[in-house]
Amino acid sequence: MDWYLHVLKNYFKFSGRVRRKEYWMFCLFHILFSGLLLILYFYTNDTSNLFEENFEEDHTNYLFLQILGLYTLATVIPSLALSSRRMHDLGKSGAWFLINFIPYIGSFWFLILTCMDGEAKTNKWGENPKGIGNNREIDFIGQE
């Protein structure tokens, strides 16, 4: 959870580098929160009359769907910033996120990129976040 909060604290930080662990921990908690809100939405709404022609809509039961929409909007910028920093760790520009818009293979290629280990040396976006002596920020997480 500390990794997730660390990403949210760096809301607009598009510079620097992040490790795979920080990226994937954020993704894990993001999927868990979104999934929980979807489950609560489906649990609180009666979807049995969804395919009938004459049913009255009850707009009061869309609270969890609205919260999910707000949550998604609130986490768009941190997700983009985190993806940009993840690409920086590989020595690539943050614009490589746009590879997701290539049909069929773009998202798959981006997934492969995010799973790759970062450059071991210092690059133009900063020090190696896993390097010896560069663990100051990482060691601080969870001890706040």
C-alpha cells in the first residue's frame, strides 16, 4: 500500500525513474480498488431486469459507479506519470506510452516493456533506482 500512496504523492512528477516493483504494486492496488467498486456496484444493483423493455431506471443505485468514475479520473495523471517514469528507467522517452494506441500489438508491447529490467547505469533521467547508494528514497517508503 505504501508504494501506491507513494505514486499518488508524486501526482505530477513526470521526471525521474521508477522500479518495476513500484509500477506493478501501483497497478495491483489500482486493479483491486477498481474491481472492488465494480463488485459493490453489481452487488447493490438488481440487474435481473436489465434486458426487459419496460423497466424503470433507479438512478439512486449508481453511487459506486460514480465513485469508480471519479476514482478513474483522479488516477489518470498519476498513471501517466508513473508510466512515463517507468519508460525513463528503460532509457526511453515517456512518449513511448503512446505505443498503446497501436491496434492489436501496442498494449502487448508496452506490457513487455514494463516487465523489462531498467538500465543499470545512470541515464539522462537520473540514477538507477536499484543501484547501490541510490536506495535513499526507496528505503524511506514504509517508515514514514
